[in-house]
Amino acid sequence: MSDTTSDRPGPIHARPVPHPGRWIAVVVILVLVAMMVSSFVTNPRWDFPFALRVMNYNPILEGLIRGTLVGTAGAMVLGVGLGVVVGVMRLSTNPVLRGVAFAYTWFFRAIPRYVLLTLLGTGLGYLYGSFDIGAPFGQQIAKLLGLSSDLTFFTLDVNQFSSTIGMGIIGLGLSEAAYMAEIARAGILSVDRGQSEAAMALGMSSGKTMRRVVLPQAMRVIVPPTGNETIAMVKDTSLLIALPVTNELFFQAEAIGSRTLKIMPTIVAATAWYLIVCSVLMVGQYFLERRFGRGFGQTSPGNRMRFLKIGADH
């Protein structure tokens, strides 16, 4: 019997492929980072101790809470709620609803938010001055009936309301709804049509099918871009200066910088707060994506270990 071991190849001495470009990139990045750190540390104009004090000023904290956080929450609630309705309208079989939804998304996606807020802040007050909310043709009806009232229930001073956080929420929310409509439409289209057909075969109405079957499954697609839109909205609240809303984080930071003649430290203080708020939202978005992504090609670490154990036993 012949010895076949001599025909086998010897051990393979594999050497990794060299990647000198990676080391060059690492060196370049380290040099740039060292230059930035040196600039922060050695340049006294940054004045980080003053920036830390500014972060705790009452006007800054009030602008952060009442302007940035409240404005973001209100605009996103309005934008998500109205956006889902407009997104469903885009998918309707009714041509009128589809046309209205398309016109809405076309208009508000085409108008920059700063321009829209400027229009709401100055244009409405110039055009109308005040809004009278009441019965249509109230003055004529009251005159015919001999009433002393003109059937006006509420009068809104547009010039006064246009510089409030309420107008800012309306403006940002209307703009956000146009983007959320497309996000919701994409999420709904990602759900297999057979899900809706099966639900309707069980006797569920179209509205109940949308609420109970389609939207819960569409959240897997809707949540990630909605989280991005929320983070973007935090930054877009700085555009409320167009109204102008004075009780807002960046407006207050600029005001303090103008009074103290320390522009950069106050901008650094506002930037730090934006970084903190957006970082917290990013963490929340990560856990929401994990929650709504369960069962869609993702396996938790515990399940993976259990599967590996079962495979080892067999």
C-alpha cells in the first residue's frame, strides 16, 4: 500500500494582504484630530468656562425647554398626525382625495421652512390683521334677525399670535406633515397587500384594517425616518427667529452674545445643548427601531445563543 501522505501539500503560510492606505489614513486622521484639540485648548477665544456658565443661564434654559423642546414636540405631533392622514389620502381610490394630498405635499415640500415661517410671521399679519371666527355671513344674518351680536365667537389677533411658539408649531408642523406623508405612504406600501385582503376577508372595515393590521407592520419602515425627522426638527426650531419667537434657545444665545460681546462661547453653549438633545433622541430612536424591527430578519442575542446550543446538541 503506497504512502499517500507524501502527496499532500504542506502547511500554507498565508500572509495578509498589506493595506498601506489604511495606515496613511489613520495617520492623517490622528494629525487632524490633534490639530483640532490643540486649537480648542490653546485658543482662549473659545472660552469654554464661560460657555459652561451660559448653558445654565435661565434665559438659555427657558429657551431650550419652552422654545426648542416644546416646539419640536408640538411640531412633530402635528406633523406626524396630519402626515399619516395625508399619506393615507395619497393611497385612496378617490381621485379628489389623491389630488388634494398631492397638492399639499407638493406645496409644503417646495417651500423652504424659513420662507414659510417668514410668510406666517409677517405676511398673515399684513394681509389680515385679525381673524373673526363665527357663523358665515354673521353680520348679514344678525342684521336680518335684529340681533346686537354679529355672531362672531372668537377674534384672533394675527399680529400678536404670529410671534408666538404656537404659530411656530403650526408652521413647522404643516411643513413636516408633507414629509411625514411620504414616509407614511412608503411604510404602508411596504406591507404586503395580502395582509389587507385577509383582514377584510375576516370582516374588518378598511379603517380598522389600516389601524390594526397595516400601520403596526408599517412602523418598521416608518420609525427610522421619523426619528431622523425629529432630530432635524430640533435643529429647525432655530428657524423660529423668522417669526420672531424670542423665547428660543438660539435666539437667547445670540442675545447674550451681543450683550456680553462673547459671540463664540454663547454659540458653543447653544451647540452643546443641541448635541445633548439630539444624542438622547438618537438613543431613543435606536431602541424604537429594535422594538419595531423584531421578527424581521433580526435575532436577539439570547435567541442566537439558544439556536447555537440546540445546534451543538444535535
